[in-house]
Amino acid sequence: MKQGNKYGLHRVIEPKGVLPQPANQIDNNMDEIYDNEILIDVQTLNIDSASFTQIKEQAGGDKQKIAEIMLDIVAKQGKHRNPVTGSGGMLLGTVEKIGNALKGKIDLKEGDKIATLVSLSLTPLRIDKIKDIREDIDQVDIEGKAILFESGIYAKIPTDLPENLVLSALDVAGAPAQTAKLVKPGDTVLIIGAGGKSGMLCCYEAKKCAGKDGKVIGIEYSEKSVKRLQELGFCDVVFAADATKPVSVLEKIEELTDGKLCDVTINNVNVPDTEMTSILCTKHDGVVYFFSMATSFTKAALGAEGVGSDVTMIVGNGYTKGHAELTLQLFRESEKLRQIFTELYA
């Protein structure tokens, strides 16, 4: 086996010298793997929400066109990085082969079923066939192969939870794990996009961390999602609003907080132009966590400056230490959370 670079530089075709994620094209030849790679027989791709929403809109909701767009992305780049959003997703598959340099050094063996916890935007991927597109949960079943680099992180699929539930949850595991780090007892927390996958997990974790003296406020676009959140009881207050209209949302938040605003705001939406809603609704010394891949750094930075807001803004890193374990444990703690995720995503 040929020796590979820890971060996958050996797979980069163009431009040379960059890492696989920003590269325009990477090598997705699976006939021979490098000594520090893991070859995966792929079962399901979980496309990130912002990316899948954009692809669906581009395809006009037509499944055949969605498949064509996805196949074209992989054919051109050797990976699934949405050229519009720049994001990818993650995958579920079975370990087919482990490079010689990794054998005995990792807790994997051939035949193990895993979910990758690194983005498809940097993962060498070959799609041989698209078998099914479940557009309501952003998942695509395929026949194909993928490569996990030595630096890549993964989670073994537990036996006590349904696979599709695990895949859906692990795709957004960074959000509830970061919530656990950011929210303190007594905090007022705003969750924008509270009814989606990451949103519901964040609501549950925020309520647990804020405690009885804290307050969790959820915003959702649809009345259906608002009703579902009210029934779950993870938020103290839930209301329907368009998060792209910051002034009207701010007025409601001022009303709910007696003008004090929020200590922590977590943005989980999959559409652009919600940066200023997050910033305006947060106290000057508060924290805004942008988990959404639709976030514009320029709009957030210049927008905060333009309104004189001294909020701390955190980019939604999809990884934080222990995030997979923390997220899956939430389903063991909360029967309500497990039931709703099973109903919607499994």
C-alpha cells in the first residue's frame, strides 16, 4: 500500500497544496487505498439541510433531477460538496477495508457499521447507483464507496437505536454538544429553527442546562412545527415567525424578556438572511452560535458592527469533543425525543 497523508492531501487533484475540503477536485478511485485510509461500503448519505434544500429547489422537487444534480457534483469533484452552499453532510456504511498503517491502532474492524462524522465536502466518494431519495429527511440510499482519512472521526452505530435515527442525529451532533457548553443555569436561550433536527436537540439540551430559573424560547416558521414543539414541552415559549425579518422578531423577544433579550442564541435554520435576527435578539455581552450552514460571515460581522452589537459570535463547528456520545445519550434520557425522531427520521 502507498503511504498517505494524515489529512488526505494525497487525494487532492486540483489545486495542489490545499486540503480536501476546499479542493475543487479530489481522487475518488477506490480500486486501491492508501495505508492510512478506511474504505467504506456506503449505504446512506445524509445530506446537510442547507445543501439538500438548495438542491431540491434547483431540481424543482423532481427526484430524478435531484439524483442527476448529486451525480454531477460527485462526477466533477470526486466528493459531494454543494457548489452553492459549500456544505456536504455525512454517511452511513460498513467498513470494507482498513489500511495497513491503521490496523491495530483504531477501534474498528472490517464489517463494523459506522457513521462518518466528517463532512461529505471533503470525503472521497463514488456513487454507483442512487437507490432511493427520502427528501423529507434529507437522506439518499446509494450503492457506492467512500474513503475516511486517518484524521477522520466516526461513530460506531449502537445496537439499541434505529440506524436512520442515529444517522439523522449524528449529522447535527455538534449543535446540542455546543449548547451544553454554552448554556448556563438561569440563562434565557433563543433557538431559531427550533423544530428541525438540530433545533429539537438544542431545545432539549438548553432546557436541561438552563434549569428551572432559565427560559428557552423557540422560533419556527410553520404553525405545524410550533404545535409539535409545544406538545414536546422542551421550550418555555414557542412562536411562529419569519427569521429573515429581524425587527418583528426582535419586538416579540423584547416582549417575552421584558426588554432584557437573550443570553444565548442558537441559529439552526437552513435558509440565508437570518443573521441579524440572531444578533439583535441577543444581549450585548451574549453569545450567538451560528450552527446553520446558510450563515454568511460577512453579513454577521458587518451586521453586528452596523447596529453596535458586542455579541460573541461562534461559527458552528460540527465537531466538539464527545459530541456523538452526548447526542445519542439524549435519546436514552428522553422518551419523547426518541419517539419524535423515530417518527420523523427513522
